[in-house]
Amino acid sequence: MKTPENASTELKTFLEDARRVANESGVLLPEPPYRFGLDHCWSCHREFLVFAWPSNGPWSTAEPPAEGRPATIAEVFGETVGYSYWSNTCPFCGERTGDYFLYFKPTGPFFSIEGDFREDTEESYTADMEAIAAWHRNPSRAEG
Ligand SMILES: [Zn+2]
């Protein structure tokens, strides 16, 4: 993602962090429609990029766009849901990242875009990235 000319300070700072993590993990920053956030692996604890895309909801069975699809997005079988779905995985150890933790925990990188990311326009893309960046800088730790 190129830094938009009108990007907020939060988004510029986030993109600097994201580029550092991209270099460290060998996973490139994606182009639209892929939104991206930063997370730490629950298993190996290293920091890496996680991705969200239009038409994807948590535990989505819809195949993500093939063009530019990050290699860490993989179809996995979910024991809890009982079917195969598309998930983020860790580039270092291969463990999947639970969608619950990405979308529904207040500290999750996609908590702030829940419900909005299915639309795919230039405006919604930028709005989602701004929301992810603001969340990255100041995640809500609100209880309940
Ligand atoms: Zn890992």
C-alpha cells in the first residue's frame, strides 16, 4: 500500500510499523482489496501481518481473491465450526490465527472494522485502514 497523501499521522505511523514487520517476516504488504493489521502469534509470539478482505467474514468459506493473495492466507479445517474456512496463518510457525481473536476481542486488529469491511470501494478501503491504524495505536481496552 502506498501512503495516501491525506493519510493521518496514525496511518503513517502504522504503515511504518507494518513495513518493518513485512521485512522481518518476509510477507509483503498487500494491495487492495486486502486490508492488513498487525498481530502477535499465540504460539510463537512473533509479530506478523494479518489480512482481511471483502466478502470475508470471520470463518468465511468464500475463497479470497487470488490476485495478490498473501501466502499466509490458507484454507484450514476448523474443529470448532466443523468446516473448512479461510484463515490467516503465522509466517514463522504456520499456526492459524483465530478469527475470534482478530474480530471479536477488543484488542484484535480487526475489531474496529467489524461489519464494515464487506464493501469494497476506495473510500471504504482507506476508511478501514485508517480505523485499523487508529486501533493499532490506541486499542480500546474497555471491559465488557
Ligand atoms: Zn507463530
